[in-house]
Amino acid sequence: LLKNRGQTVGKLAAGTKIVSRDDGQILPLAPLVIKRTIIMGLICQIPILGGLIALANALAIFRGNHQCLHDDIAGTKVVQVT
């Protein structure tokens, strides 16, 4: 689903998908997973600081653009599927 449609099971149920912030296209799977999941996961493993970054990542959804830190790192955005 993520490779072909830009959706996880949860995003499919919610009617959303992950696309490039620049052109709105679905991103290749490997860079998407590396940037959105692995990099953020490694950063969050840093003692004390990692927990604060994980909290900041979750709270970033309340910013004006409604994007988390992993979206900033990966250059992605979540959009509604029409």
C-alpha cells in the first residue's frame, strides 16, 4: 500500500495518503521509509534528548501546517484522498 498508493492501513481507513511536499507525487518506498521512520527512530534513541524530540514530533501536528517533524525531515505531507 505504501509503495503503490502512499498509504498505510491506518491512512487507508482515514482516507489520507503521504505525498511529496514539493510536487504532490507518491515518493519511492525506500527513501520514504528511511526518512520518515528510520531517521526519526534513531534520533529518538538518544538518551533524554530523544524522548524530548519524540514529544516534539508528536506535538508538531498542532502547528499551523499540521505537519510532524518526520514530515519536515522527509519533505512529505499528508493529504486527503478524493
